[in-house]
Amino acid sequence: RRKIRLEKIKTAVIGAGMMGFSQIRNCFEPLEEYEIVAVCEVYEPNIRRISDYFRETGKPVRIYESYRELLEKEDFSLAAIVTPDYLHEEMTVACIEAGKHVRLEKPMATTMEGLKAVLQAHEKRPDLVLQVGYELRYADAICKMRNNLAEIGSPKMIWCHEFRHPFLKKEGLIPDWIRKKAYSGGTLLEKNCHHFDLFNMVAKAKPKQVYASGDHTTEYADTDVLDSAFVTVEYENGIRASLSLCMFAPELKGQKHMHALEFGILGDKGRMELRDDELFVWDRESRGENHYTYLRNNFEAHSEDILPSLKELAQCIREGKQPDTDVWTGLQSAMVAIAAEKSAAEHRIVTIAEMERAYGISYLPKEP
């Protein structure tokens, strides 16, 4: 049977820093679904690097220093926004208003007002696809957990432990913006919205309340972002989820029993636990254990997890569907994270209901 060749999706990448450059080279370029026609970048060293890259590959990709000029002059269908977090809201709204599909790095915005602005822009153009970059949902081991949840029965408890080295230094017009809450929204949003998204994915219910406790006395004493925290999320269906975060743990260098990331689910029939890229499944009835290991070929910037998300994105654009990590996924994970930041700052339990009232935004889509 003859394979039908589909027209490539013309793509403009906005942001060519570490993550943007990696996604261009390791994700968009290898996939036959996409054709990069333009890149927008404002930081001169990044402009030189991406210009050299496309000159070496012999591809006529145009480079812009203004994303608004890009939107005015360039013919493309998909905007891939890989910029610092504080630019996400502004750029996403502008791209949607210009009639572009959007692939947006997480978080969707750094404030509740920003989340509301993106949601409202998308509600005006529901024909456009918006995918938020929660690539952990597409990671091989997470997919295996998700597809085999029935093995452990009804989930009751979810946990995530992330004990890692500090944020990598960020270059750009605002150096190390990631260590400044005004630009990142805080560590629990910038770093852990991924994990709150996984909590939401497993719980399949609306969070009721969030309690967080943390400080920045060790690694980030000279900043206003947390370097360690505990967070508990309680859902309306009784499921509880717990996050432990440390941003000054020893860096992994082959230690056999030390893991940077652990994610687990305890059900009424068993338990699943992911330790980095190793998945363990225990069954209470048989007392058996299954062990699954995912071997990565490319460790750079989560590229192996991003690739399947881009495959789904291309299919959604062609079929007029919304992806798994859609605008509501982006809103809900960020809303939990912002509630956690608020809880840690104010030393109290924060409810999702009070967040909804305060900002005039619903956690769940309204019934049609």
C-alpha cells in the first residue's frame, strides 16, 4: 500500500536558548511531520549559535529578533514557544490572536491572571490547537504506569520525591531569571508543575486544598525562590498526593541507590514506584514484583519524552483535536502550583475554591 505523504507543518520556534536549541535539533528536525521555517531569538550568543546551525545544515531558516515581526511577516502554522516563563502568557495570547497553533513550554503562565488570559484567548479560537509541554506524561515509564493502573486497584496515595542539584545557570537578557520569583512564579511552579500535573492525571478529580511548607535558607538564601519544600494536595475523591523537593541534594554521579526523582502510586491492590527510569510494580495478592527499565539514548533536555508529544501534536493539528496536555491541563497544574506557593508564603492551607473566587476562573471546564 502506498504511503500518503502529508504536507509538513510549517513551524516557527520562538526562543533558541538551551531548551529551544535542543528541541530544534533533537525533536522538530528529526520528525518528518514538521518543517522549521523561522526562529525568533533576542540574545546575541543564541542568535549566532542557531544561525550557525542552520547554515551548516543548509536550510534557509529565517531568524527574527522580534516575535511580533515574525507574526507579521512569516507564513507558518505552528508557534513553538520555548522562552523564559515570564514571556509565556504574552506570546501565547499574541500567537493565538494571529491564528497560530501553539506548542508552549510549561508553565502556561506565571500568575493566575496570566492563566486566565491564555484560557480566554483560546476560548475565542477553539479551532486552534494548544499543547502545553508536560512531556513527563509522554515518558515511556509514566505511560506504562498510566496504562497499567488497574494492576494496583483504586489509587489512594500518590507521592513524588525530587532531590536534585540546583537550577542550571540561565543565560539571556535577564540572567538567572529562574531564581527570581517575579519571572518564574516560584520553584513550585517552575520546577514542580510537571509533578502536580502527574498528580492530577492519576487522581482524576478536582483538588480540594493544598498545604505547603518550605524555605530558601540553603541554596537560594540570596533569592526569593524556595530551595526545599513539602506539599500535600488533597482531592475531592479522597486521594492524597505528597511532594518532597530539595534543590541542593548531591548530584547523581553513579551512586547505586540514590535517585533524583521518585514517583509512586499506592492503590488498594498494590503499588507502583518509578525511580528515575526504573519502574517497580508490587501486587498485594500474589506478593509478586515486576521490574521494568527504560534505557535512554538521549538525555539532553527531555528530548526522548518530547518526541512522542510532538507526534500527538501533529496528529491533533491535522485532525482538529486538542492534545492530552491541553489548555485545561496547563491551567490545572499551574493552579495547584500557585496555590502551593501561596500556602508556603502565607503558612496556611489554601483551597482551590478560594483561588477560583479570587481570580474569577474555574478549575474545571464549564458544562456545555
